[in-house]
Amino acid sequence: MVPNLTLHPAFGKIVFALADLLCGYLLLVIIQLQSVRGAIAEADTRKGAQDMPTKPGSLSGQNSRATAFAVSFWLFNPLVFTVSTRGNADALICLLVLGMSSSMHD
């Protein structure tokens, strides 16, 4: 990482920590999209189109707790943030994988 030499010695660590935060956000988006799509598919089978959620923010209490747990598991996992803040680029790989997964759901 050349910017570590030219800009700041912690540049790479900051980039990797930001990638961790973006991974948490993408996990949130992916899980919410899957929940909404599952609710829409269920509503289609029941023909109750008026009860269908139309945006990712409209989840039931159980789904929102599961989503919060999954995102928290990533963001507050000591292994994940320790590896990133020590200067390992694994968070960038995870970010690319999650980015591809979220683009496949669009």
C-alpha cells in the first residue's frame, strides 16, 4: 500500500476498517431484500397483495431481530475487526463477494 508511505502509516488499516463497515451494511441490505422477497412470494401465494411489504425497511419484529443479530455478528466479531485493524485485506475480499451477491439480488 503506497499511500501508507506517502499519506499516513495507518491508511491501509483505515481502508480495511471501512471495508468492514461496508460489509456490515451490505449484509443488512441483502438480508432485508431476501426477507422482503420472501414476504412478497408468500403474499403472492395467498393473493393478499395489499399486505405486501414494498421496501427493505418494512420487516416484522422477528426478521428485524435476526437481521440485527447477523449484522452485529459481523461488526462486533473480534476476529473480523482485529484482522482488519492489523492490516489484512480480507475485508476487501468479503466486500467484493457481498457486493456481487447484492448485485445479483437487484
